[in-house]
Amino acid sequence: MSDKEKTGKDKKKKAAADSGAEIQEPTLDTAAEGAPAEKSASDSADAPVAKAATVGDSSEDSSGDSAGDGASGAAPAAPTSAPQIGIQSQYVKDLSFENPGAPGSLVATAKAPDIQVNVEVQARPLQNDSYEVALHITASGKNGQTTLFMLDLTYGAVCRVVGVPQESLQPVLLVECPRMLFPFARRVLSDATRDGGFPPLMLNPIDFMALYRQQQQSLAANSDA
């Protein structure tokens, strides 16, 4: 083989080697370029998380500041003095029960007895915003012309009234206080008639407002006369 042929073969081998190196270089470059791409993707994924945390912090701060401003700006409610009505003590002031026809009046009859009940309310001032309120209740039972029983009860109480205007004081003493006393007075009447040998006398609820208006009308009629 001549030197020219050897030289030509060497050139061909060198060219083949050079061409092989050029084929492998894009593969390495692609891998190198892929690494920065993955890093940028991870960076972009981290960025929204950091941004969300920042937004959350700012909302908490703003809500906290607004709540604090609202609390500091609220004006305290002014205290109001509401009317107060209370019973300090209650008692039987007077009680009498008469059974004039016993024991004949205790014999059961087919006809129900005629029961008559009368109620009056009285009030008078004491001291230190206290007043005595009294329920005067009279009841009688008759069978024709025969009196079966007669009952007279005065049930009183010391009531303390505070914060009520003067123009409303009388209705409170003659309407509201008797309403509170009536259940206790009714129990005394029931026990008295039962202990006297008769069935317990249970009074129906009383409309003290209507009774108060009736008393006012009677006073006005007497004053005009």
C-alpha cells in the first residue's frame, strides 16, 4: 500500500471519528438543558405557595386590625333603671269563719249552695318606698234563707316599689301587687272552708284591672255627687 492510500484511509477514519463525536454532542447538551428546565419548574411551583402564605398573613392582620378597631370604637351601653316591684313580707291580718248552722248545715243537700264573694283592695304608704297592700275578701254560703258559713279575710303584704313614675304608682299598688297576693289569699280561703266542714272554696282568678277601673268610676261618681 502506498503512502497516499494510507494517508487517505487515515483521513477517512478521522472524518468518521469526527462525525461520531458530532452525533453524541446534542444528546449531552439536551440533558444539560433539561436540568435547568426541571429547576425552573420546581421554582415556579414554590413561588405560588410563598405567595399564598403572604396573602393569608395579610388577611389575618387586616381582620385582626378591623376587629380591634371595632372593639375599641364600640360605646358602652348606658345603664337603665328598670322599675322594681317586690314583696318584702306577707301575712294574714284578719281571719274569721262562722258556721252558725252546724252540725245541721253540714248535711249534704241536692241543691248546691249559693256562694257570694266580694273583693276589695286597699293600699297605704309606709316608708323607704314600701307600701302595705291588703286584699279584703268576704265570702258567704247560703241554702235558701239558711246561712251555711260566713268568711272574712284580710290578707296583707309589704310591697317595695322602686323606679315607678308617680302617675303609675296607684295602678301598680292596686293591680300588680294584688295579682301577686291572690294565690296565697285563695289558699287561705280554701283551707278555712275545708276546716269548717265544707268543700274547699276555690275562687276563680280575679281581673284586678277591671276592679280598679270600677273603683275609679265609683270614686268619680261620689265626687260629682
